[in-house]
Amino acid sequence: MAKLFIKQAGLYAEARPSYPPELFLFIASNTPNHGLAWDVGTGNGQAAVS
């Protein structure tokens, strides 16, 4: 089953837009504490990895 998804992973990564670094700078500058993170529905995890 995993092989079905592995073949498509590269295409998915190429087609999916990434998040601009400015987005994370904006979020960080508008939050007082950075010791903990709350991952709410980040989908495939691209934002969490960033």
C-alpha cells in the first residue's frame, strides 16, 4: 500500500505551494512566547516542519 503513495509524493511536493518565510516571521512577531507550539490542522505538516 505504501508504494502507491511513494510514487506520488514527489509530484505532490512539487505541485503544492510552500509558505513564504515572511508568514512565519509575522506569526512569531505577534506571539509573546515560543516555548510551546500548538499544531492545529497543518494538513501534510509542511508548516510544522518549517
